[in-house]
Amino acid sequence: MEHEFKQWQIYLSIDDDTIYTLQENFWVIEQHIDMLIEQLYEKLTTFPGTSAFYANRSTMLRAKHHQKRYWREYVLKGNFDNNYLEASRRIGKTHHKLGVNMRFYSGAYSIMMINLARIVRQALGDNMQAEFKYLAALNKVIFMDMGLTTSVYYDSVSTDLETLATQLNVALARAGEFRDNETGQHIHRMSRMCYQLAKSLGKDDSWCNMILLASPLHDVGKIGVPDEVLLKPGKLTEQEWLSMKQHPQIGGEIVPNNDTAVIKMARRIALTHHERWDGTGYPLGLAGEAIPIEGRIAAVCDVFDALLSSRPYKSPWPVADVVNYLRDNSGSQFDPQLIEVFLQNLSPMLEIQHQFSDELATA
């Protein structure tokens, strides 16, 4: 939030002169702050969309108290320290929690500015230059404050939606994993390793968060593999193996062909995480960089965790053996650059493996 604050300061030219103007003329606001707050809430309670929030008298009094302190101590005084940023963050989150419609939220700033203009004109009307300068300073900081608190509001909305999407993704992914005698911890480990590897490759935060959200669906296509094939304890016949190899294609059909970036990524991962760097993988036989980078990342992390994990048909491999497997198959099964970066970050990968171990989950 501090970064956004700096951006607003630069964009609106909120400099030392602006702050000095606010502080020099604060006496105008100080003697009218109670009236300003009363006028604001009197207007807000005339709208059906906001009046319901203030039907309770104690709620109204509490809102007035917090709003008065916020405007008086920070915004209208030009006091933009860390306490201001924290207060602004709380307001945005509170309005989101209460479900305040942002049309009315933005309207409150307009009401405040209209009333401020009238007060300033009454106090400084004999000096048009001083009046104009003070109103310009007030307009800047009020506009900035609206931008900051609304950004927190929408960040909260976005976070809620992302959390919901993550929970739905994990629920769907676990359906595939459980049918394969794997635990839900595998998808937590694998997805966090994908995030770590993407971060180490220099991908931006948005991309890294997308692969964290999308990668748990890599094996969702196993839902469509018959039990007699998926759960067979022994070696698969050629026909059974062909059936097993259909799960990436099934996953690509389960994950919708949606325009949303994260859904597109999930579909590509489901389709391509069994492709090989040398072109001998399945189901499409893609090679090299024709395989989407997210599919290549998922392939490395999925195999790494699977080899370290216990399964009904195998014991966990020692770390040294898993590392040797990755090195031996670099350039054939795996993208050699990804293997190099992955092994450079082996310690955080092993920490993820330990943090979300199956033993801790069942303890």
C-alpha cells in the first residue's frame, strides 16, 4: 500500500507545499469538523442503499466517531504517516466486510468536498488566491484518499474470490488424487513447488500466483480413468497403459476452455504435464519450448514430489536418488534450464516437502 501511496503522491503532485497549505489552513476545518460529519451522515442516510447500515444508533455514532478522527487527524491535516496508511487499510477492509456499495462510498467523498468548498469560501473568500490554493490542496488529498481506500476494498474482493477459487480447485483436484491413492498433501506440495520454481525463474507475482492456483488441477483427468486401471497394484498391460495415458486429454476436457487467464493455464497444465522435452511424451508429442512453460514446470515438480513420496506400490526414494534422476533426465524428459534452477533451489523445495508432509497431515 505504501507503494500505491507514493504513486498517488507523484501523480497528484502532493508535495511539501501542499502539506504546508493543509496545515496552515487547518483552523478552517477544525472549527467546523463536527458540522461536516453531521452533514455527511445526514445525506448518506437519505439513500436507501446506505441508510440500512446506519439504522442502529450505536452503529451510527461509532461510524461518525471513526470518520471524524480519520478526517481530522490524517486526511484534512496532511498527516500521511504509517498510522494513516494503516487506518486507510482498515476502512477499506471494513467497508468490504460490511458490503458497502462503492457507488455510495465514492459519493461520500463528493458530499464532503462540496461542504468543504462552502466552508473554505466563507472563511477565505476575501482572498481568492488563498481560497483557490487551499481548495486545490484539499481536492488532491481527498482524491488520493478515495483512491487508496477503494483499492483496498477491491483488493479485498479479489482476495475473497481468489480464496474461493483456490478452495474449489483444490476440492476438484483432490477428487483425482484420492482415486489414485494419493493424498491431498501432494497437490499442496506440488503447487507450492511450482510457485517457488516460477519465482526463481523471475516470473512476476501475478504469474506465480496463477501457477499456484492452476497447478493443483494437473491430474484432474484421472477422474476419467477406470478403477481397474488406475488402482491396479501391478504392472499395467499395454492396453491399460494406453487408457492411463488418456488422463491429460480428459483433464483438458474437464477444465473448461475459458478466457480467464488462470483457467487457461490450468487447462494447459492438465494437457501438457506429461509431455517430454525430447518430444516422446503424451498426449500431444510436443517437444522443447513448444511445451508451455507452466507444463514444463509442473512436470518437474510433480515427478520430484512423487518420487519422494510413499505410494502403495513403492517406498519413497532417497533425496540423492531423486536428484540423480532429475539430472539424468535433464534434456530428455525435462527442460534442462528448469532442472538447473530447480536444483539451485533444492533447499526450499525440500522445506515445502517437509512442511506439507503426509505424516504431519495425519498426526
